[in-house]
Amino acid sequence: MSMTQFTVYGKEIKKRLIDLGRPQTWLIDQVREKTGLYFDDSYLYKIQTGKLSTPSIIAAINEILNLSDEQSAG
């Protein structure tokens, strides 16, 4: 079974969580709180692998993690 590769943006999310010393669950909770939308680890994985790119979710992730919009474009 092949692992789907993370996009550059997906890797940035991982790196930023490591830099902040925060778990993925923290980000998921923050995104849910900020957007009021359904968001879970499976959804986050799909964003990180480029299968989904919901603008409101990406905007929330960028804001929470202080990532620039240029990073999410990749």
C-alpha cells in the first residue's frame, strides 16, 4: 500500500505544529472553533495531501498557524 505524499503545504502544517509544540488534535479543535465547520483528522489529511482545498478551512489553518497564503498555494 503506497502512502500518499503530503504537498508542500501539508508539510508546512506538520512543521509548524512541531515548531509550536502542538498536537494535530489542537489544530483540529482550533479550526472547528474558528470556522464552525466539521473538521477531523481525516479531513486534515486530505488537505495535507491535496485531495481537498476548502478555502475557509485553509484560511483558518493559515491564520491559526501564521502561515502565509503563498504557502497554501503550493
